Amino acid sequence: MNAIALKGVERRLGDFVLGPLDLTVPRGAVLAFVGPNGAGKTTTLDLLMGMGSADRGEIAVLGKHMPRDQVAIKSKVAYVSPDLNFTPWGSVGRALDFVRGFYPDWDVTRCDRLLEEFSVARKERVAALSFGARIKLSLVMALSRDAELLLLDEPTVGLDVNARLLLFREIRDFVKRADRTVVISSHQLSDLEKLADHVAILNKGKLIAAGPMAELVERHAPKSLEEIFVGLIAGGA
């Protein structure tokens, strides 16, 4: 069973049109979901989480259908985005305790370890956190769960080198279990080439390449993922 299956998915936002998208992500994959700013990556991830609805097409996540099975999907999916806002809960601890109450799969011990390793304290005020620290808080919330699918939208923005390395370690540990899947959108293509085993490239709302990372890189060897990406976006590869 695929972790994600999009069939003929379209979404119109003003003058921007996403799709139609046809994309499958197998269970156990780490997918690099890349594209220029404004390509539609965040819109696609939002659709997978039921944040907005497709105008056409079918969306299946972990064998269930969006939006019909939205509650069941969200119980098994963890989402990280720079747009998430935890300020209304005041402190880091209160935000964590609030979110924890929705997920029986929450691991308290893992949460405490991640807080320490990411250098985020429960007593800190969310409003006083730097942008990078807010990303760390979002990562702690996602990684403290025993989710089956991680959707990571620009999770390295604002992170220092140590925090990025910690995140990559956690992703590798996460997918040691074969039924877990990660979709990561990032502009750090050199990191993604080492981390991901599948890739999907989006440009102007259209999917222009998708499949196993090794096949894409081999087909365009000796180019790096970044060089392949630039070539495809420019229409020269």
C-alpha cells in the first residue's frame, strides 16, 4: 500500500493552478518534495492534511481518503510547517501539553529528550522564541509522536548546523521501521540527496519529475540533484 496517492488532483488559488497531480509515495520512502518558491509544494502538503480542499481529483493518505477520513488521517500524520503558530498557549510547556492531549501515541520520554537536544525549555514563552526555536518546537511536537507519516515543510529554515544534523538523525531513526514514511520539502538539495530515496519536482503547479532518487541521479549522471533540479526547471534537461 502506498503512503500517499494523488490522482488527478487540482486546486485553484486565484491565478495559480495546482495540478492535475498524479503522484504515489510508497510506504517506507523518504521523499524529497522540491520546487521553486510558489511552485505549489505547501499547497499540496496542506491538501494532504485537509487544510483546504481539492477542486478535483482523489487524495488517499495511508489507505484512507481525504476529506472523508480526515480525523483518522490526522491521527497518524505529523506535520511541520513554518506557518504553524503556538503563541496562543503562552509557554512551550502549555503548548506541548495541549497538543499531547490529542494523541495517544505521544512519547513523553522522547519529548523530554528532544527538548533537551534542541535546547528548548518548557518554561520559555512561545512569543519570545526566535524563528528557529519555533521550528524546533514544531519538530519536537511532530517527532514526539509515533506517527506513520511525517510531512515536513521547510523544516530546516532557521536551524543551525547542529539542529539540522539532529533532525536528519531523527528522520533516519524514524524510517528504520518499514511502515513509516517522510515527505520533506526543502531548498537544501545537497542534504536531501543524501537523505531521500525518492524525489518529486514541482514547477508552476505541475509535477515535472517523480520517482526513485537513484534512478533520477543515474539518468542525469554525473550531475548532482541541485544541477538536475536547475536543468529541469529551466527546461534544459
